[in-house]
Amino acid sequence: METSALPRKKSTLVVHEIEGTLYFCSSGYATSIQDPSGEIAHLFAVMDGRRTLDEIHALLSARYPHVTRANLAEIIETLDRSGLLENASFGPEGLLDAYELARWDRNLKFFNAYSGLSTSRYELQHRLKTAKIALLGLGGLGSHILYDLAAMGAQDVSAVDFDRIDISNLNRQILYGEPDIGRSKVEVARERISAFSSRLRFEAREVRLSSTEDVLEIIRGRDYVICVADRPTTEIMTWVNEACVRERATLITGGLDTQRAIYYSVIPGVTGCIRCWSMEVQRRDPVSHRLLEEQRRIRGTRDDATFVTLISVLAGHMLTELVRLITGIAPPVGAGRLMEMHFDTMNVQVGEQWSRADSCPVCGGVCPGAELASEPYTSAA
């Protein structure tokens, strides 16, 4: 624990004392601490965000002389690891201004659950604010995702689409309305999103992607790429995969297959890329590989069925994956794993999993990155 830290109980936690046990409650869960002597309750009373470790120790040891400074530091570290504490010395200065504090007040309360003595909720929101994101496609998923990116505080998004609005889009594409039929999606998206979030730097281009170089032009300088473009069906993911690996940009992608929603993420140098996945399936299950190739070929000649409830749920899953990647509050769920859910059950499960192949012609030469944590972050209570 830093000596300058000013620890206190998280404001989102409600504490109950029942028969010598303290219960810290939030999000439907409770963390319990045995406290028959009242020592921990007194610690929380003096640990109010205005005192350093030395000052807390002086007050606590006056009533409980057996508590040494080393004991206290260990207790506070344990409470911090359990997700019960925040650091009152952290403020928004240099990270968020008054407008941002007001607009993302509820976000900050959410991030409080993931803050601690070394992690600031303001810093977590700032990471969203400064992330450079590319969005490929402004259709069903793209229109939901763009609105939600702006809502959660992203302020630097570039996008691309080439389509015009058709009446059949309006069963799911929430950026547009009946008066917009026939207009450019890019043009209308600029209007809608600027009215919703005036601070969002939104650069949208009306471009039909036709090569890896086209994708590179759009994603250059971007940290994260969300691909929800579906045309040309048989080539688009090959180009996007190669471009993201070359740019070292993290990719999140997904889509609908009638009643099934899927998504996954690729982190160059950490997970296998899409080509690694294809090679692995071809090696271990050649029949499935042939079927996938046939499905891709057929999809190039028809449009898939789409339904707005699955679109909404899938957009939420993909953006949750993005938030995990940007903030680091939890490891990504879909990194190197195809996550799938079916409308009939809405259960989320791993459909496929693949490893990074050193022999991959796309990502095999990329220097390895840091390993992903195997277990998700678990907040207290």
C-alpha cells in the first residue's frame, strides 16, 4: 500500500453487522468478515478517506494496542484485494472535466466496483475516452454499437459503410428512420451521433472495402477494430484479419446466423488470428472445414435473416468484450474463442477455441505479446 493512499470503504457497498459479523453487500452478493471484537468496524470508522496509513494506525492502536503498523498494512491489503476499498486521493483532475463527470456519473459508479487503492475509477473512464476505435459497418450491429460507444464515453471513433438506407433495414438499424430511406448511412449516422454526443470525434467514410489495403487505410492508428461489415461475405474477414495483424490492432467481430449469434476477438501476438483458426479446423476436422467454406460461398449470394433482439444482445456482448480489453477490469471472454448463443435458450457457450500457430502465414511472424489472465476479475460483494 502506498503511504500516500487515503483508503476508505467503497461508496457502493452497504455494510450490515449481524452477531459479530460484518456483511459488505452489493450487486446481490455479500462479503462477510468475522469481527467479534469490533476491530474491523472501528477500522472502517477511522479509515474514512481523510487519513494515511500512519494516521489510521495511530487511531486504531489507541483502542487495539496489539495491532502493529505491519499488521494494519496487511489487513488493508487484504481488504483491497477483496474489492472493498477505494483510494480517496484519486481525483478526476487531468482525466475528466466537469461535463464528463456529469455525463458519465453512472459509469463512474459502475467502475467504482473495479477500483481500488491502486486503480482509479476516473482512470478507467479515461481509458474509454481516449481509446481509438474503428467501426467497420453501420448496419444492424453497427448502428447499435455506435450509439452505445458514444453512450459509454468513447470519444474517438472512425467508421466506414457504403450502403444506403432501405426500408428493410428499419427492423433493426436504430440510427435511421423512415424519412432517411434512400440516404447514405454514413451521412445520417454523422447527423444522429453528433446530436447524441457532441464531443465524439466521429470520422465516417463512405467506402466499399475491397482489399486488405482498403481496411488498413481505415484502421491505421486505431487501437481497436470492431468489424460488423458483412460484404463481400467471402473476403471481408480475410482482409480485416490481415490488416489488424499488420497494424497490431485488437479485433472484435461477430454476427448472426439466423437464430444463432456469435462473436470473438483476436489480439495480435497474443491469440491466434482467424487464419490460425482456419488452419486448426482444417487439420483436426476437415469435414467441418469444407462445410464452413461452402457456407461462406453460399452466403455470398444471399442475405441472412436478422432479428433485433439478437442484434441488441450481441452488440452488448461485443461491447462488453471491448470494455474489458480497454480498461483491463477483466480478461476478454472471446479472445481466441468463438462465443455463441442461440435464440431458443440464450445460453452463452464456447463454440470453438483455437491457439496461435507459429506457422501461420498471417500472424506467425508477430512478436509475442503478454499472456492473458486465465480467470476473470471478481469484484467483491
